[in-house]
Amino acid sequence: MDTIIFGTGGLGRALAAALVERGEPAPRLLGRPALGHHRASDLQAAEVVFEASRGEAVVPNVATALAAGCRRFVIATTGWDDARPAVDQALRAHGAAAVAAPNFSLGVVLFSRLVETATALFGAVEAFDPYLVEWHRRTKVDRPSGTARELSRRILAAHPAKRRLVDPCRDGPPMSDELDVAVIRAGASPGMHLVGFDAPGETVELRLTARDRSAYAAGALAAADWLVRERRGPGLHPFDPVVDELLERSRRSVAPISA
Ligand SMILES: NC(=O)c1ccc[n+]([C@@H]2O[C@H](COP(=O)([O-])OP(=O)(O)OC[C@H]3O[C@@H](n4cnc5c(N)ncnc54)[C@H](OP(=O)(O)O)[C@@H]3O)[C@@H](O)[C@H]2O)c1
């Protein structure tokens, strides 16, 4: 698989290592461009483009890769939610497809589904109050993390009483229809997400802790394989169908998925 990786940070390097480890040709790893933007004439089309840079770079990087003839994208970068319609439109205009997710860890997808189920269960018991805590390295730019946003979206959708997030700038206790999300930026943590349900006499917590970026890289490669395996419809795709296909293949072959 011939690949381009936008982003030479921790995730870009983890993706490059994962590709090389499974015997793929060395990817073209592109960092912050000296001129402020990449040029299509400097890129040759690649079978798959991985976007792992910064939120504000997603639109120009995808546009440049499209102009260079690239048609399959795995967008792992977070912090570009407002640009989703523009990216989707650009992809469709070129008949290109992208899998985009704030978190490519298979564990996180399964965790998110568990959180949804847990929210429905505990939400039926008024005494249990849900909350979310996320902790990432000091230098992470966006807050809350893309994964925390997705988890809170799922909690709000599954809970009978919670309708919105607590405004972090407001003093005083949360309203009964508000979900509190706590963000920690300290040290070097590659990512910790905790969803809890607190009642007067007990607390139930679900916690997912990333040890390094290998799980993100493995999932991003699975998304690339999904794009290459079959021609997918143009535009943005979530990670869920990739995971569903992996689970289905695992069920059929009775072989566990390697994450
Ligand atoms: N979806 C997932 O599973 C997942 C997992 C982990 C991380 N992420 C997200 O992926 C992104 C990268 O994560 P990271 O941990 O590798 O962050 P990082 O260590 O900050 O690396 C980002 C790199 O991209 C470079 N960059 C900036 N503009 C660029 C451009 N136009 N083209 C190419 N590279 C550019 C940055 O250079 P400068 O330092 O000069 O700005 C930096 O080296 C973040 O948005 C993060 O939230 C997603």
C-alpha cells in the first residue's frame, strides 16, 4: 500500500511504524510545510492518505491531496468539526471517500457502545448521576478531546434526563439535565476516558486508558484496508462500519481480531 501521512507527531510516527511493521513500503511522512501549505505538484497520488496533523490543517491538506489525485483518506486528526461539511463536499466532488473518527482504537469503539448500554441501564435509575472525565498530555490542543465529545454525545442521547453539557465557565452545581465533563491536561498521558455513574451509596466507573498510540494506528490501518478492499461511496464515513465488518469477519472465521 502506497501511503502519505500528513503529520510527523506522535500519531504520524505511530502510523508509519505500524505500516512498516506489517511489511508495507515506507510511507511519505509530511510535516508542517515550510510555505504554510503543501503543494499538489510536490505530491504524487497515493493509494491511501492518512491525516494526522492539526485541526486547522485538515481542509487544506485534503484539498491538496485531492488535487494530487488521492481518493482514499483516513482522517484521524481532531478539532475540525466545523469543517466537516466542507470536507465532505470536497470529497464528493472528486468521487473520493474518507473514514474519519476522533478515535481509531477498536477498544474505544467497543467502550463507546458499552457506555451507551450502561447509560440506558443506569439512566433508568434516578439515583445514578452520570459524569465523564478525560485526561491527556499537557500539550494536547483541543479540549474536551474528540473522544470525550463523542462519548458525551452518546450519553446525552441515551440518558432520559440529561440534555446538555455543563458550561465549564459557570459557578454553582449542574442543573439536573446537565452532564458534567472534566478535562485534565497534564503530563504525557496518551489518553484516559472515564465514565461514571454515582449514587448516594455506590459508584460504578468504566475506564479506558491508552498506553501508547499503537491501538489508534491499528484501527487507522484497518480503516485504510476497508477503503482499499471495496469501492466505498464518496464522502465521509464513520469508523463504526469498519469495526462492524471486522467483528463480522471475526465471527465468521472464529478468529479473534488483532487490535
Ligand atoms: N483518531 C485517533 O485515533 C487519534 C489518536 C491520537 C491523536 N489523534 C489526533 O491526531 C492529531 C495528531 O496527533 P499527535 O498526537 O500526533 O499530535 P502532535 O504530536 O501535535 O503532532 C501533529 C503534527 O502535525 C504537524 N503539522 C502541523 N501542520 C501540519 C500540516 N499542514 N501538514 C502536516 N503536518 C502538520 C505538527 O507540526 P507543528 O508541531 O509544527 O505544528 C506536528 O508535528 C491530533 O489532532 C490528535 O488529536 C487522533
